[in-house]
Amino acid sequence: MPSSSVAQSGPSSAIVGWSSALLSTLSFSIAAPIGTLLINLGLDPTTILLLRFWLAVVLLFGTLGLTAPGGLRLPRRALWSVAVAGLAMGVAVLLYFWSLTRLHTSIAAMLIALEPLVTLLLLALRGERFTYRIIIRVALGLAGVYLLVGLDGSADLLGVLMVLGVVLLSSFHTVSLQWFLGEHDGRAVTAYIVLGMALTISAFWLIQRPAAVPPVPWQAWLGVGVMALISTYVARLTLFAAVKRLGGGQVALLAPVETLFTVILSVVFLGDRLTLAQGLGGVLILFSAVLAVRRLRRAKVPQPDETAEVVVGP
């Protein structure tokens, strides 16, 4: 199987791929600060996500229905993969937003920076060579987590475990896009994954059975609308476009950038403050992420039929 089947090559494709990856990164980075602001307004995290993702579903399927109605069809095998991805990411986004009720947004964002490291470990499970350098990267990341959580245990342990669950599920989602869904229409895959996320969130919302849903103020509707349009609709379409052209490993290169932007926004608009030890922990995590993504640039990803290896990247 030629390498173009996983990561399309050529200068123009690379430009589109990296532009899409950067736009996706910036779009995702604003979600957590806005979500925290909405939680501070008194909104339940599940309700925020319910509104956000159903709005995104309307946008995605409306766009696809108007521009390419035939693109709504996916093979049955792809639909099963999409269902699993939607369930995983639905649980991940629930964990992440509920973790924001227990952790500073900046701490949660720095923990999310572990994603490239976990992506590398997942690639190792699919045949990528496991070396002592990976152990060093893992050790740096764990040391960073220890410092970030707080030497005195000041950070909420359940909140930290929630974010680590997000990291695992999000890493699985990123590599599975490449392994199982890269050959299909990115718009349709994105729409169905977001639909799966919306259904997962809806199921959790019904299980919660809130006694009463308070009126949503206009500021909250504005925040939800921005997250639906920018952090979901734009972010996920550009994420799939980037993964399709560059590969999941290459896209993971920008995870530290997303963390950096989220931390900056959290400090400026939310007033987050980190101790010296927590700042050092964040630096260690970002350093381990940089080392991990340098390896991801050279990673070889076995294909589902296990008959060929394809080098990730242009």
C-alpha cells in the first residue's frame, strides 16, 4: 500500500495539512476556558456539552446535506468504527468538562499534553519499536504529573484521573482515525463521530436526570455557540483533514501548542495561577511531549490488513 493512502504527499497537501492542523489546534484550545466560564455561570457541564454537540450535529449534517448529500453514506464497517470513536470521544469530553469543576483549567490543559506520549505507546502496541528512550519519555511525563498534581496533594486526585482518562481516549481516537477511517470522506466521518458524541452525552444527561434545567442566559448561549461552531464544527473538520494528509503522528506535534494557548487563555481570562513546582511539572510534561512527537515523526504504522508498513508523515 503506498504511503499516500495514509498521509498524502506533496507541497500543497503539506501546506493544507499543517494549516488545518494549526487551525484545529487553535479552535480546540478555546473550548476549556469558555467551558470554565460557563460552569462559573452556574451551568451543569453535561448540559453545556449537550447543547454544544447537538448544535454541532445540526451544523455538520446541514452542511453535508447541502454540499454533498451522497457523502452521508458510509460502509457498515466504517459505521461501526465511527460508533466506537463517537462513544470514546463522548466519554472523553464528559470527563474533561467535569474535571474542570475540580481542577484549574491550566492544570487540566497541561495534563492533556501527555497525549503525544500516549499516542506513541499506542503505536508501539501496533508494532512500533519500543525503546529505552520511550521509557525516559514516560518517566519525564510521570515526574511532571507528580509535580503538577502537587507535592502536598493539593490538586484533586479524581480530577487528575478524569483528565488522564481523556488523554487515553483522545489518543485512541487520533490513531484510530488513521488506522480505520482515513480512506473515507472526512466530512461524513466527522459528522457521524460528533453524532455519536452527542448521543453519548444525551444518554449521560438522561441518567443524571437533572431535577430542573435553569434558564440559559444569553452569555451562556453565546459561549455554547462559539464552542459548537469553532471548537467542534471547525476544529473536528480540520482535525480530520490534517490527519488524512499528514498522519496522526504528525498532527500530535501540535498538542503542546494547544496546551500553551489554553494555559495562556486560562491565566489571562480565568486568573489561574501555578506554584513553582506545578510550573516545573508542566515544563516536564511539555518536554516529554516534544520528545514523543519527535519520535512520532519517524514512526511506522502497521495497516489494519497487517500486510504493509507506511511511514507516517510526508
